[in-house]
Amino acid sequence: MSGTRMAVFALLQWTTLVAFAQGVPANPFPVWITQPDGETKFQARNKGDERRAWKETLDGYTIVRNKSNCTRTDENSCWWEYAVKGPRGELVPSGVPVLPKGSVEEIPFEVRPPKGLRPAK
């Protein structure tokens, strides 16, 4: 192969690898989530991509499942809670269950979770 062909071939290979290295964005459309009590319902959006993903309520609060309060072995029995940052920057449950939209103002300001948290890279 000539030097030009070799360079073009290498560039094509590199471009293909870079294209596969990019993350695919999460579906931005809201989904309905029901808490294990069957009564509490709220909407949330998936954020991030396949490498770094999280959920946010429509009013911008990051949420996670609290796997320590599951009533059964399946994840659907775990309550969704507002997230806070853990010691290593990871998202951890705050102990405050997610409420229907607009109910965050009912949470005392001292324990109200911050908006827009992202998981550690």
C-alpha cells in the first residue's frame, strides 16, 4: 500500500473507533414512576448516557432508589428518594422520598436536597 492509502485507511479506522467511543444520550422523554405504596406517582427524565446515567424529576431534583428500604428482593419494591452526594462524589439516597411534583417546597429547607446533582465521573 502506498503511504497515502495507508494514511487514509488509518484515518478511517480511527474515525470508526471514535464514533463507537461516544455515548448514546438517554431518552429525554418523561416517564411515570410509582412509589411502592402504589399511591405516590411522579414524572422523571433519564439523563446522561450508557456510561453515566441518572434520573431527575421534572423540577430538576436528582433521584435514586434506596436499596436499603426494599420490602422484597426486586427493585420495584425500593423507594425513590432525592439524591445527595456521598463521600466519593457518588449519588446516594437522602432519606427523603420523592413526592409528587410541587411537593418539594413542603420539605424543610434544612433537609431539602440540592437540584441538578450529577454522578461522579
